Amino acid sequence: MTIEKTPGEPSPALPESPTPRWGLGAYLLVEAVFLGVSVLLVLPYVNQPDAKPPPWVLLLSLSVPTVLAASVALLLTQWRGGGPVRDLGLRFEPGDLRLGLMYGLGGLVLTIPAAALWSAVVGPGEANAAVAELFAGQRFALPLAIGVFLAVLLVAPICEEIVYRGLLWGALERAGAARWWAFSLTTLCFALAHFEFTRTPLLLIISVPIGLARLYTGRLWASVVAHQINNLLPAFALLGLLLGLPGLENI
């Protein structure tokens, strides 16, 4: 039904979005989903130290837990709030691509030398990402290797931003945290949630420009793009590792 409006008459007010009925408990539930699904995928191999999971299981373990966690976050905001666009800042504006690229490339300027320095401090083995260790010595068929590449480059940044700088950030702000506190705490939680404690200082440095993209735009897509730029070189290195291409795996 079209609402007719007399010229000069104020436009009818749009209905307000419902007040969100989710908070830190929603974030804890999403983390529980991530950890629970991750454990279920690798559980059959825990008591078999000599048995390596097949490539398709490794690909699932890399992508399924984070996709399910992000999906639960989206459903919670839709069910108990105003939806992901309003509650999580999951809306796109043309400038987000430019700003995401700017923060992402600026982050690389920081993280590449920081990674080299950290590797020199703790040793190359300790500085390697857990994902690289998981896939070490593996050789994948091209379709599965491309699947891993896309999971690291595209899927993981989107899902992780929804969980940390979307759901957790929003929950902290609703709990009364100022935006700089939300930035600081989500940066710390993002670094710790990787469970790579020898790399936590490096992960904190990596997380800062991604969080700044969220902080200064108030939207997720800028931080998603910055996160994808950050994952670009590791994704290519992992692709080279899985295909046995020395020129790529040493990026």
C-alpha cells in the first residue's frame, strides 16, 4: 500500500528497529560453537598420532567452524536485535574498499618487518602460523588447494570480522565500553583466540590496523578488506606449500 503525502507535509516516520536483546552472552555462545565444531572435526584423529587427517578434513577444519560461528552471530542479531546491518555495522559504502585497502596495505608495512623480527627472536619454527604447521608436509590436489587459498583469503576474514569486530565489538559497546576500549579489547581477544601464544605479540600488531579500519568507519566491510589484504601473502604461501611450488611457499 502506498502512503500518499501532501506536498510540504513531513514524511511518515519509519518504524524503529527493535532494541537488541543480545550481549556478551551471544559472543560466548558463538565462541563455544567455534571451539565445539573444531574439536568434533579433529576428535577422530586425537588418539592416532601417526594418522594425519585427509586433505578434505583439513579443509573442513579450516573453514566450517568459523563459518558456523559467524552464521550463528548473524542469526542471533536477526532474532534478538535489529539485524546484522544495524547491529554489527555490516553495511557497505563505496569508500570502504579504499579505506580497507589503505589500512590493509599500511598494516603490511608494519607486519612484514614485525614478522621477520619476531622470527629472529623466537626462531622460524615458533613464528610459523598454526595453519602452516597443520598443512606442513601435505600435498593437495589443485581444487582442494584453491579451496584452502580461498578460505584463508576470503572466508576467514569475513567470518572473523563478524565475530570479533562485529558481535564482540557491539556487545562491549552495549556493556558501556567506549569505542577505544572496544577497539583494544577486540584486538586482544582476536589475537588470543588464535591459540598461538608464542605469536600473540605479532598477532596483536597484525590486528591493530584491521581494528582501526572498524574504529574509524564504524562499519565492518572496511575491516574485512583490511583483513583480506593482511591474509593475502599467507594465502599465497599456503597455496605454494600445498602445491609444492617453492617460489610461492617461501613468500
